[in-house]
Amino acid sequence: MHKILLYPHGGSGNHGCEAIVRSTMLLLRPGQGVLFSSACGEDRRYGLEQAVRVLPEQRPIRRCSSGYAGAWLRRRVLGVRDAFDRLAFGGIVKEGADLALCSGGDNYCYGEPVHIYLQNDLLRRAGVPTVLWGCSLERKDMKGRMLEDLRAFDLIVARESLTCDALLECGCPRTVLYPDPAFALPVREGPLPEGWKEGNMVGINVSPLIIGHEGRAGSVMENYVRLVEYLLEATDMNVALIPHVVWPGNDDRKPLGALRERFRHTGRVVMVGDAPCEELKGCISRCRFLVAARTHASIAAYSTGVPTLVAGYSVKARGIARDLFGTEDGHVLPVQAMDDPGELRKAFVRMMEREDGLKAAYAEKIPAYRERLARLPEELSTLLKRS
């Protein structure tokens, strides 16, 4: 493959988004990769331009330009409501490519992604094969305009079987199942905070997103506080607070910072600094256990053999765990089940008792995941030959 486009991308401050881009480029190794991003400065801050060429998702529209005049006529005379959006996002077509990967993740899980529909349509009209890449979707959302858009992809790569089965049931036959590309993301060692206890750290990740899904106000943080109290009182392990998304309004450092302040006096709870996704994976790989809210924090742990409990709220957490272990029970604690402030602690204790068994499961499954991901370029090459 000579040239691949990736879109959309909200910025590398979400280190899961960053991990998908970096691992995709490593897996596919195209002659040229181009990423259309809505936060180019953020991507440069984490060095993403070393892996892929980063371009702005939208171009500014100059009022005195011929493009503006044409869009104005289409909007006012022909009634094309998205005429100006098509002009702003049109750079994705001008770039040209052999293949366009619509970075799925959970972009289809938060209402109608109208700008993704628009970019998909622009590429399809230009004759560029489109692939929905590494996606998770809720079955209840697969209807109407979204289902029409899904059926128009040349290929859909689902990252867990719950999504894959639902897509096939909904009439999307060009759907295949592969692990999330971030399972292949390499580890890079970075600085560790003072107080790191090598081989005996519990990584903790909590997000504003799961707090927003809690059934009772305050229940998520109550559960995390009880868990940390247990770790400090009943074990000799220290705690590493690990942010994985640092976007304004959706910043893991806010709830993690509250935990740090509460337990700062113990000297056993440390905060990991923000870093590129490969360094965060290196930090997670050196933990003994991980409790994670963010999907790609859990993938970093799974893929490096760290026993993990996920505080989840959606299909992606359940599906990824079910594919790894045969069930999500004991591996994912639904955030809606955290009304009792001791639920997370109890789930962690049960996981801790299965430490050796979980490591054995990883040793069996993760090499097979990497082998399957290595076959992805062949799948995409076959698609291009058919197109």
C-alpha cells in the first residue's frame, strides 16, 4: 500500500487515539501515512508526526475565495445544507490515497457522527476505498442513517466479537474480527515517579467519563477510595495513579488528583506524569495489577501480561474481555454496579486471587493476537485488489 489516510482524530491527548495511530502505522507500514486531525498542535507535542504526516481536519474558508462563492451558491440556491462543511473538510479528498481508514474506536457510540458521515461520503464519491477501523458499536445504535453509512464501508474491522456479531446481524457482511491494533503497540521505558516500588505497584486509572455513567452520584470515587484504602491497609503494594486521557473537560488527572491529595500523607500513592502512549504502556507494563477505566489503558496491560480489572460502562470493555477470557465476569465491573462503595474492592480481591491464572491466560492468548494482527496487511491488500 503506497498511501493510507487516517481520520478522524481528536488529538493525542487521548492516548488511546494516539495508540491506534501509532500501532496502525507499525502494522501496515504504508509508503506514506496521512492523519487528518482536529488537534495538530497536540499531536506535535507528543511527537506523532514522527510516525505519520499530520494535517488539519478542516481548512479555513476565506470569504473572498471561489470556494466560498461556490459553497454559498450551493447552500442558498440548491439548498445543500452541508455545502460549507464539504468545503471545510474537502482537503481529505484533495490529498488522494489508495485506502482510507476511518478510525472507529468508539466514535460511533456517542450520537450521530455527522462529520464522519460527511468525510466518508467525500471519500466514497472520490472512489477511495473506506474501512471502518478497529471499531466498537452498540447494537441499539445500528439503525437509520448510521446503519446506512456502516453498510457503505468496503470493509469493517471490529475489535471485539460483540460488535462483530451485531454488525453481521444488521446486514454488514463485509465485517471481520481483529484485535484492537494497540495490542501491537511497543513499550518504551520512561521516567517513573519517586515512590515507585518495582514489581509491586497497583496501577489505578479513573476517568470523568465513567463518573458520568455512575448510577448514584459519588459512587465511583467512593469505590476507588475504598480500594486504595484496602491496598494501603491490607497489602504492601504501592499505588500508581495513571492518566490516559488529558483533554480539557475529560481529563483523568482531575479525579486521580483528588485521590492523590486524599492519600498524599501515606507516601505510597504516586502520580504518573503525562507522556506519549508508548511510555504510558511501559509504565503500565511494570505494574503488578491494573484497575482501569480507559479502554486503551486496559489494552496496554492485557498486552503486557498485567492482571487487569476494568471499570466499564459499554460494549467495548465487555467485548474485549469476553474475547480474551471467554467471559467478562470477573474481568469487567460495570460502573452501574458500583452503588455499594465496596464493590470495586471486592472485585479487585477476587482478581488478585487469580493472579497466576490470568498471567497464564495472557501467555496463551496475546501471542495469537499479535499473529492475527500481523495478517491485517494481507486482508487490506485483498480489499484493494477487489476495489
